Amino acid sequence: MSKIEMKTPLVEMDGDEMTRILWQMIKEELLLPFIDLKTEYYDLGLAYRNETNDQVTIDAAEATKKYGVAVKCATITPNKARMSEYDLKEMYKSPNGTIRAILDGTVFRAPIVVKGIEPCVRNWKKPITLARHAYGDVYKNTEMYVDTPGDAYLVFKGEDGSVREEKIQHMAAPGVLQGMHNMDASIRSFARSCFSYGLDTHQDVWFGSKDTISKTYDGRFKEIFQQVFEEEYKEEFNEAGLTYFYSLIDDIVARVMKAEGGFIWACKNYDGDVMSDMVSSAFGSLAMMTSVLVSPHGYYEYEAAHGTVQRHYYKHLAGEETSTNSVATIFAWTGALRKRGELDALPKLCAFAEALEAAAVSTIESGRMTKDLALITSLAEPEVLSSREFILAVKENIRLS
Ligand code: NAP
Ligand code: MG
């Protein structure tokens, strides 16, 4: 059998621990036998990040700008314990944070829906894609605890010498204060990412905020979304039969619970943080959640939503058999390969991505799965496979026409 050709390489970002083991197995068993795989390899494993003072992460992000599509393995974000475990020179920042700062953009998370892993919400038939704005608000705030009575003000000092002051509250101490911000440019690029991804994946876009209470701040989000939609996307949405729907966040939450799914839910930073955990666990498992960073400049970076599955890795190192779910990592590869196929006009590469996804889904639906899914499946007597057995079972199910 001749292998499927590629034109442009994918930017391949290797990672850490158990997902690094799965990464290798996926390449060996599910990709290399079928595709003439072209990648530009960057080792984002913590040891090599340390060796290069994290330059490799920056290089990988820059390469993504050059080629347009990247696929990333889960990576360790160092904390104190990792400092000694890996003998680190410094506590490097989260690679995802570094990459996002360079590429700009929005993270879209969507569950992989399979029969036998039923959402807790009965009427959810199609995946809900959560788009989280990843800049500002409470994640870049300034806080104060005050223990003496006084007046709190919001003060802005313009570079032109102007000063604006608004009284927040006379405070009978003790109490707490918080200041936060966002930028038009960031909100605009968030809106563009959401509408572009809606067109790309043929889904409606829903957005909610609290503009009745936060008239200026959340009001600005609402205005910018509406303006970007009217000026840049409305026509294409109409042609595609898609809609943009804005409502209060409370109303959106209520509607989401009653909906069928199959749309993009755009959330402000904090709402997205909270709601993505709710949506992913309601759909069944973090190990079945895909994630893609879409930059407004047209760059895509695909990954699994979960981490490096550290506990399983220590078992693996101790020589024990693991049963770690590789589905989200497989879908990171298929997402990137499909996008590469679309950009390079390679229908066979797109078809391979489809076939590999279908193989992963049908393996689970036939009752063969990893332990995490076996614990929650509605299928009777599931067969629990090891990490490698599952990948080999998927390989057997790949049907190329
Ligand atoms: P995690 O790796 O997502 O794992 C948390 C728990 O969820 C696991 O212990 C496991 O439960 C279950 N789980 C997650 N993915 C699974 C899979 N594919 N198959 C089966 N079970 C799965 O999160 P963590 O333990 O909090 O973080 C570990 C490391 O990952 C940290 O160093 C963190 O910095 C990093 N991280 C990276 C990313 C990223 O690169 N995008 C995201 C999050 C975390 P059981 O142990 O009960 O089986
Ligand atoms: Mg969260």
C-alpha cells in the first residue's frame, strides 16, 4: 500500500510523562504505517525546555506562524515539586501560556461524543464547543484588602495628562477591592476567532455576558461582538445558514441546558474557565475533550484538553501496565492532519483523519476501551484494554476506502 502524501510539515510539539509515551505509540502504530508523515519536530518535554532555557517553546510557536498548523502533546507546567524532580534552572511559565501569547487567539474545546458514554444532560445530542477568551478580566487583576474605613476610587491617568476618577464606594472596613481590565483589540480578535471557527465548523455562535449590570465593561464585549459580526461575518453566516445569538449569560446557561448541542458557546475568561469544566465533565470525561487554539491570523494548534496523566506515568515507570485513554491525543493529530489536508488541498489526508477518528469511536462503541471509560460507560461488560492494546485495537478498525 502506498502511503498518503503530505506537502507542508506539521509543527510537532512533543511533551511529557504518560502523554509522551502515548504520543510515540500513536505515531508508530496509527500514523507512520499510513502516512508519509512530515513534521518539524520540537521537543517541549521539560528536560529539553530546561536545556534551552525554554527557547524551544518560543521556536515552536514561531514555527507555527511559519507553517500554520501545529499539534501539541500535553506538557508539564512546572511547580515547586517539578523544580527538584527535573533539576530546573527556573520555574518556566506554562508552555500553553507562552504559545498563546505569541499566536494570540482563542481556545476552543469540544467533547468527542460516542455511544455508550452518555452526557449527564439527556438532551445533549451533539457536542457543545466552548470558546474561552483567554485575556484579562479577573486573571490579570489587582486586589486589595483594607482594614481601615475610607473611600475607594477607580482612577485613570491618561498619557495626555488627563485624570478620571470615579468613586466606587465609601467602605466601612474591613473589606476587599478589585480592579480589572480588558482591551478592545483583544475582544475584537476573540470575536473574530469565534465567528471564523463557526464558519469553519459550520456551527452557530452563542455569546452571553452580564451587560445589564456591567453596562460599560460587559456592554463593550456585546458591542464589539455585534459590530464585528455585522461588518465582517453577517453575509457569510447568512449564506451558510448560520446564526449569531447574543443574550444575558444567565439566559444562555438556561438555554444551554435545554439545547441539543451543536453550537459554539463563546465565554468571557472566567465564565469559560468555569463552564468548560462543567461542560466537559457533563459530557463524560476530560480524556475525551479536544482543544484547539485558533489565532485570528489563521494559525491552528491542536491538543488534548487533559494534562500529562502523571499518576499513570509513575505506574508505567514502575513497570506496571497502564490503561490511559489516548483518544483526545489521537484527535489532536487528526484535527491537525485534516486542517493541513484542507489547506494543502489533499483530500486523501482529510479522509485519513476521518477514518482514524471513526476507528477510535467505533472501537469504544464496540465495547473495547480504557479503564476511565469502562468506569462510566452504559455499555454492558466493557472490555478494559491497556494503553497499547487500545491503540492496536483502533489500528485494526481503520478502514481506508
Ligand atoms: P491530568 O494529567 O489531566 O490528570 C488528572 C487525572 O485525570 C489523572 O490522574 C487521571 O485520573 C485522569 N485523566 C486525565 N487524562 C486521562 C487520560 N487520558 N486517560 C485516563 N485518565 C485520565 O491533570 P494533572 O494530574 O492535574 O496534571 C498533570 C500534569 O499535566 C501537570 O504537570 C500539569 O502541569 C500538566 N497539564 C498540562 C496541560 C496541557 O499541556 N495542556 C493541561 C493540564 C495539565 P486517575 O489518576 O484517577 O486515573
Ligand atoms: Mg477551570
